[in-house]
Amino acid sequence: MRKITLMVLVLVLSFVSAASAKEGIITPSGIPYAELRDRVDEYATNYIGRTTAGANVLIIKDGEIFMNTSYGYADIENQIKVTQDTVFEWGSVTKLLVWTSVMQLVEQGKLDLDEDIRAYLPDDFLTKLQYDTPITMLNLMHHNAGWEEKFTDLFYMSAADVKSLKEMLHITEPYQIHEPGDVVAYSNYGVALAGFIVERIAAEPFYDYVKEHIFSVLEMKDTTIHPTQKDNPDVASNREAVYGYSVNGDNEFSISKNGRVFIGLYPAGSAMGTIADMAKFMVALMPVDGVNSPLFKSNSTLDEMLTTSDFYGDGFPRNAHGFWEGLYTVNVLEHAGNTDSFSSNFTFSKDEQLGVIIMTNQMGEFGLSYGLPTLVYGEYSVADGKQAFPNTQELEGSYSMARQPYKGFTKLYGALSIGNIEATDRNNFNAYGMTFEQIAPYLYKSTNEFNLYLHVTLNDSKVEKISMPTSDILPISPSAKAFNMVSTLAVAFSVLYTLIALLIILIKSIKNRKQEVQFTVMKKWEILLLLAGIVPVMNLIILAYRTLNYASYSTLNIHFLVNYAYILVVVICLVALFVQWKKTTKTHGQKIGYVLSCVSALLMVVLVFGWELYY
């Protein structure tokens, strides 16, 4: 009996000793694990109820859940709190399911990362390629296949609008702008295409493949990637109990205006579920020593997937087979996600056996999503502070995001992404409303709390591109800058002249209302031309509004027809004015007015063509 008691005492003391040792371990940022829960809670109070509606925060350490804490409300009006069972949308973290599926097929020898993806697609599936250079699966993983951004048919307001993945890829196919491998521009289309390739090889819908080979394997019963969630009614029902929110400058919350949206290119962002389920996926990505990941036959495949496969121009790791490389005090892989009403961040350090997951019902949430990982992993710092830094002034100029539309009517929105870099001294510059400080040669860090890093790539001593993880930022050519400037002036002149001319005609008509105002035939044609000039402007405003509110491309055709009709009216009016020119007696001032009216209309027509507002 005494021996048994002694053994029990030894075991208890061993357990206490191990627990004490573990409590003595510190995070990469220097926080003792014994204090981490309190530090996370303290950090979260700075945002919950102020800039963030609700959130779940989960930390994994050594293959186990270290903490899983809920904050705020899933429904503010009815005071329904976020719980560990709250269903959140993953957003683009969903993409990690695609890359995991791809690597499973690679392990089976069914897919080659360096093969031209057209070998896995139906003949002539891609119709808008501009280069003969093959696109590989690695290009899709690195988001450098060269495609433009598309603003239509990613989100739908009704589940009935979501079509098969094959059909959605045809509807949303973007133009290829850059040669594969040259420029990184985050591409939902490229990820969805990778999902379709998995679908083709596996001979089953992508959502079924993920459910069978990832969710079921990991017992993720409270998660679905189906675009309309019809394969998991419980998750679909629980999602309806959660509201997404936006917040204004006065920290006032409002329910996201679109409420519930559905994702057409669903492999790029349709997953949703509980944070505990997402944690199961993270644990499988960093198994403890001696344990094989259930996602692969061999951990060597997992190691390959999590090995850097793409670098910035300055040599820093950028991407590991679809997982973005984060800059902290330790090696971290990460992927953030945003939908119409939710934000998330999925970060883990395999070396440290440490992971942090943040899920919020907040559109564009930054405080927790990007601040908490830095709190845990520590802020990146440069080892050698004695390096000579180049002069920041050589970066000055105009730049635009590579991730933007280049074709069709939405390329006008791309012009809004143009920003200027203005050096404030040798090591700092302002751009896009932020200040960046040079912390290593050609490596810049934002001075705000979100730690955005920019890497500069030079070519022949000139800036070739400035890169953040998901997109390169490219210098604006003088011709493009001139076109944008001339376009702005042309629009301003055309709109202002049209409004002023119509106002003058209206004022003259009111002053002479007691007298019957007689307009010449030529004047009537001019008035028609001026009135028609209002149409494309109003049409563009409505078109922009509908596009930003997720109208499908097919429903926007009416706006393109309106622009065609406008062009036809302008042509008819110009011909009529030309015919009437010699038939009508005109003063010198009237001649100038007619000419300016014609020039104004012609400028608007040129802009319709120049900005491709006809498709």
C-alpha cells in the first residue's frame, strides 16, 4: 500500500513539475504561456464593442487547444453572444483546403505541380490567354498566372444564382494581362480553377472531395464548403443566426447591408463552420513529432507543401505552395479571409508548434485579425541594424495595384487604385494613406499597428515593382498617367459644360416664359445632344452601384445597351447639326456654343470607348 502511495505521489509531482515547466515557456513574443490568456483578453477588450462586433480566438500549442475564447455578439440587437459553437465564414482561408487537396493528388501521382494546367482541363477551356508560356499549378498557388481581377459574379445574393463550378469559371474567366510568373496579383479565379482541376481528376464535385478527404478524415462535422451549404443543414441553420457587421468612424455598428451572400467561385472562399473545426485542420498541418498527419500518407508531402516555393525579388520568402509567409520573430505561415460580413486569420508556426486562429463577424476587421498574431509571434526585426539604406526618394512616383481589372467597364475602377509615393526623408515615404519606414535595404514596414511590409524589386537601378504578399504594385507608365489625366479633364469639361449649357437654356426659357420661346431646328438638335450627355454619366453611376452590390454580369447588359444607344443618338445629332449648319443664321457666340456642344459629346463618346464602358 505504501509503495502504491509513493508511486502516486511521484506521478503527481512529475505532473506538477511538467505543468510548471510548461507554464515557464514563453511565446516567441516573450509572453509566458501562463499569462497568455490574460494578455489576449486584455488585447481583445481594446476592440470588442468598439471596432469589432464579435470574435472567437483559438490558440493551439503542441497539438492541443491552449485556449478557445469567445468575445462580443453574434447578434447585437438581441444580445446573442458569440460562443464556441458560432458559425463563422472562413473567407479566403478556404483556399488552404484547395492547396491541401492539390497536394493529396500530387502525393498520389495524379497531378504534377510543374505541368501545364491545360493538360488537366477540357480542350480550349481557357479562351482569354495572351501568352504561350504554360500556366502551372505552382502559378495558381503563387497567384502569378497573369490574370486580371474581376468584380462581377464572385458574390450572389441568392443561392439560386450559383451555378456549377465549370459554368462559373466560364462566366468569370478573366483576361490574361501578364506573362505567367512575372507579376503576383491575388486571383480568386486561379484558386477556383485549381479546385476544378481537383474535381476533374477526382471525378466528383470539389465540395464532395473536400468533405470526403479532409472534413470526414478530421471529423470536422461542423464545417461545409458547399456553395449553398445544402450538404450540412445544421451549419446552414446556425449561419442564419449570425449577423455580419460593419462599423463607422464613431464606432457604431450596423448589420452588413447585404446580409447573406453566396460565392460563385466557391473553392476560393465558401467554407464556414466553428472555430474548433478549423483548429482540427490546423493541428493536422503541424502534427507533433512522431505523429503522421491524417491528411497525407507521408509527412514528407506535408513538409513539401509547407516549404517556401516563391520569393520576393529581394529574396525574402513569400509563398509556400499557396500558404503566405508571414514576417514575425519566427517562421509563420498564414492566410487571411474576408467576405461581405466576416473576417478571419489563420496563422501557424510549425517550428514552434504554435497556431493562432481569429474569426470575426466583422467586415474588414483588422484589430484582432492582424494584431493578435503579432502579440503572440512577436514583431519582425532586422538582425543587422548597421546596413546602409538607399535613399527612399528613388521610389517616388505613381503606382497601381497589379490586382485590378484591365478590360471592360470595371477597368475604370482600377484607376482608383493609383497612388503616389512621396518620400518624407531618406527612409520614410507616404502612400495609400499610410507611412512606411525602411527597416532594411528596400524593405519597408508600415508605422501603424498592422505591420504591412513592402519589398522593392529593382531592374537596372529602376523600380520594377513594390510587393506586398498578395499583390505587386507596379509603376504607372507616363502614357497611362497622361491618359488618366486627360480622361479626368475630359470628363470634367464634358459634364460641366453640359450642365452649364442646359442651365443657361433653362434660365433663358424661364425669363422669357411670358413670351413664346422659338427654338431653331439646329437649337433643338443641340438641346437633344446636351440632354443625351447626362445619360452616360447617370448610367455609369447606376452601373457602379449595381456592380458593387453584386449584380451578375448578365444583368448589367442593359447598361451597355444604353451606352450604345447614347453613341447612336450622338451620331444622329452631329449629322443633323452638320446639315443645319449652313441653313441657319448664327451669331459668333452661337457658333462657339454649337462647336463646344459637339466637342463635349464627342469627348464623352471617346471616353466610352477608351474606358470600354460598352462591355
